[in-house]
Amino acid sequence: MEHVRAPGPAQAPAPAARLASLAAALADETRAAICMTLLEGRAWTAGELARAAGVAPSTVSGHLTRLLDAGVCVTERQGRHSYVRIADAATARLVDELASYAVPGRDAAHAVPVVAAPDPVARARTCYDHFAGRLGMAVTDAMADRGLLRTEGVFALTPAGYDWCERAGVDVTGAGRRPAASSCLDWTERRRHLGGLVGARLCARALAESWVVRPEGGGRALLVTRAGEKALGELLGLTPQAWN
């Protein structure tokens, strides 16, 4: 009589396996601390992340390997140094939303490691692809004050905000899966600034129109030009005092 082999356990479908791998990568207090530290937008060395997470450098290495393998983080090399950052804006949004759900009060000043920043970086810079620093907060506050942006809970563009974008030449069509507006915790201001498609395309227009320029030495800092002062004044009623 022919024996029929009993079927083995069904193999987990690839999407489920990837989700489980991602969840496992985040399911550790040290790795979660690393991710929350990286949410502020800049790249960190392994040693800096070890100090921020309160663990030994030898310990942080294994945790970073898990996050890199899961695609949560990537490394960049500059000269002799290797830096770690969140893989991309979509991953940053995912981690940010999870952190906000788990820790509703995490915007308190004590909840985020304090990182000293040179004044030009604190004044105006990019966070991924949108404004940050005092300039980013000034734009966010002005849009909220004018009824263009809802900032309670999840950031959302209002109908008036969509009209403003059209008048301001900020194209928010073709968003795909990216939300029109999202929030990012500003690591110097300790408040949430505007991200999402509106934040990215407003920043892109400002760079294209030379409303803001990069300093000669490069980096993420931004300098607001005279043309930028005029444009931000006309668009949002901002004055240089708002970001200086």
C-alpha cells in the first residue's frame, strides 16, 4: 500500500514573513530607542546611537544589524565614518506613527535625547525633503493659524489649505500613497513640523526659486534669501523674526 506523506505546515506567504520580520526588528527597547532617536532626521554614528540608547557600543552593533536587515535603517559612509539613518521618509512616517500611538506624550522635552545644533541648523534646515528648525515651525504655525492646516492629532490639509496650495504654486496632485500633510517631530524645536507632500513640494519650490539656498559649505542648513523673505511674507505673512 502506497504511503502518502502528510503535508507539512504551510509556508508563510512572503508579505506576512516580511511584516513579521519588521515587527520583530522593532520589538526591542534598545532598537525602539534607536529608531526614535533617528526620527529627528539626521544621520548618527553607531557610537552616538549607543550613547543615546544608553548601551555599550558593542551592544548597539547587533541591534543595528537587525534594523539594517529589516530595511528600517540604512548606512551611509562619509570619509572614514559610517552613519546610520532611517531608510526613507515612508519608513520614518511608519515609525513615527507607531511611536505616537504607543507614547502619546512623547513630544515632551524629556522624551527625546537633546542634541546640540549649530544656530544655522537650528534656524532653518531640511528634514528629509521638507523645512525644519525654526523656519519649519514658522511655516507650520502660520498655516495652522490661517486655517490651512489641522495640527490636532494627525496633520491634515483643510479645504482652504488645498486652495492655498493652488494659489501658491505648490502642486499636491499625484500624491500616490504619500499623505498631503504629515507631521515630523523637530529635534531642535521639540514640536511637530509640516511634512508630507505639501511640505516636500513647498521646500522644493523654495529651493528652485532660490527663496532658500544652501550655505557654501553644504549640509542641511538653509539660508533664507531676500526673495524668500518677500515670498514667505506674501504667502504666509511671515517675517524674518519668525525664524531668526
